[in-house]
Amino acid sequence: MTDRPKLRHAYGPAGDTPALLDRIAAEPAPGHWTGLWSALCHQGSVHSAGVSTMPLWPMAGTKSPPR
């Protein structure tokens, strides 16, 4: 199990990452994907939570953001 609060994304501790994925699963709107992407790869900077989150993306109901 990943200790998400010890990982970081653009806005601080990444403990909220599962909630961001749950929101996408409930409603895969482009804005929800944007929120997740902004946290994990803000302005091209990759944060420690990004890699650990990739295996969870299928839980969001789709494997990639809408285009």
C-alpha cells in the first residue's frame, strides 16, 4: 500500500489523489481530468505522486483523459 500523504503533488501532500480518481470514476468530465493532471504534472513538473498514481487510473473508469 502506498503512503500517499508522504508523497507530494503540485499542491502539497498527495493524500487527496484517491478522491480525485473517485471523482473521475463518478463523472469522467474533462475538468476532473484537468484537476488530476494539474496536481500530478503541473506546468511540466512531475511530482512523486504521479508515478504511484498511474496504476490507479483504470479505477477511474477509463485509461486516458478525454481528448
